[in-house]
Amino acid sequence: MDIFQQLMEYEDEKSKKHLWEGEKAVLIWAASEHHQHLGSFIDSNHVKDALKYCAKEKFITESENHRMQPSARHILDSLPVHEFGDREENPDPKISRIKINRNGILAGRILTETSLLEETRQYQIWTSVWWIVLGAAALILLAQALNAVVDIKTIF
């Protein structure tokens, strides 16, 4: 649920964050059968492959693919900032390699299941259930605290 909420926040900012579509493409690719070596680091070439894959699968348009191809390194560098990948320790700052982490794989799965956050009904239901459970727990805790205060007052 936390990853879903983060994705929804990033999606709300996509008009200001022009590389978000590229990040989503990498996450979708990482959750697909095309990313088999989950423990391996990826580089800008993998980002370009991910953009091509998502254009072919109609997750992004061909014009978005062409627009984002030159920004592959920037897309790659954004993944650790959003906590979807871990940066490889490298003394050369020009070489950027990222290992997609568990959050990144789960984010890609959510993006695929929800058709790029277009069909979020099932997640919205779970979010509502979560808030109901959280509210009920808060009410129970408050009732217990009030009972404790009343009991303390009757003792004194």
C-alpha cells in the first residue's frame, strides 16, 4: 500500500516531472520477464531497452520513447531518489549503474496491474479498508485511555 501511495503521489506530479514516464517504463520493464537477473546492476542501455519495450507494449507512445531516449542516464539516476533502486558504488561519477530493489519490482508490478495507475479500483478499496481499520484502532485506543483516566480518578 505504501508503494501504491508513493506511485500515486509521483503520478500527481507528472506534469512537473517530465522523466516520470521514463521511470515508470523502467519499473514496468524490471517487473517483466525481460529483467531476469534481479541481482545485477543496470545502466543507461537497459533504460533505453525498457523505453523501447514499453513503447512496443503501448505503455508509452513512440514519441515519448524518442523524447526520453537521450535522458536515459537521468532516468536511471532518479530511481534511487524515489527508493526504487540502489546505486552502485563507483569512483567514476560518469558511470551510473543501479540495482532495482524490491520496491522497484513491486512498483513495476503495481504499474502493470493498474494499467499505469489508470485502473486503481482494487487498490482504492484496500486503502479505504486500511483507513477504516486505522480509525477503529484509534477509537479503541482512545476509549481505553479514557477508561484508564476514569479509573485513576475513582481511586483518588
